[in-house]
Amino acid sequence: MRTKPIALAALLIAVLALSVSAFAAAPKSATLVVRHQVRGCHAWSLNGGPYVAHQVVRVARGGSLTVTNNDLMAQELVKTGGQAMTMNLVRQSHMGSMPMGMPKGMAMGKAGPYTMSHMGATLAVIFPRAGTYRFKLVDRGDYVEVETKGADNELTLNVVVS
Ligand SMILES: [Cu+2]
């Protein structure tokens, strides 16, 4: 049987679609930066984008997300859904020599070992499995008294790993 031109066209479209999806593969890494602001106290930016309260991040399986805390308070990234992944504090060396001492409101009993507890503290999260992961950022206490306007933002994050 002779292949009809329409079938060839469909095949061509399928091949094109495949190559397009290959180009659109999830990136190997992403970067979030947390900053302090008067309204809402804090917000975060994905890969240099706008500062907002909720972020959706896409990374490839085995990829990593780096979170840097430039807020005026300690912050802890807490997982609220999804499979196991690994966290590592990659910049926490100022911990012992932090001039302002431990954050005033920081409850060490509550704060986990991966709390980013100084300005510039950076956390690396690695996602070995595909799926959707949910996180929230939990305020673990100000380094100094901070005045803000309005209710504090609740920072939330979905990471889609494919
Ligand atoms: Cu803040």
C-alpha cells in the first residue's frame, strides 16, 4: 500500500512535536532568592523574575533548586507534600561568627537543621524523582526588630520535576 501524503504530513508533525518537546525539557537547575520588603515582609524571585509570594518551579529529574535567604529573618523551607528529596546548606559558614547573634525570635527547638539563619544563607535541594513537591517557607525569627505593613506573606512553592 502506498503511503498517503496526509499520513506523511502527520508523521512529520509528530517528529516536529517530539523535537520541540525535547527543546522544552525542564531545566537542570533553578534559583530562588528571598528578600525582605515592607509590604508583606518577604517575597521570593525565581531565576531573577518578579518577587511574589507563590512560585512554581520546573526542574528535570535529578536537578536542583538553590534557595538564598536575603531576608532580615531566618527562614526554613518546609516540605508539605511530595516524595523524598535531599537538602544541603551550601552557605551557612557565618553561623558561628554572625555579628548579630542568633535571631531574636528563633526557636531552636522548632527550627530544623536546614534553616537558613543568616543573610546569604543558601540551601540546595536535589530532586531525584519525578513528581510534584510542595513547600512553604517558615519564618524562624528576625535578626533585628523589623517593621512591616500589612499581613506577612505566606511564601509557598510548587516544584514540578519531570
Ligand atoms: Cu521578612
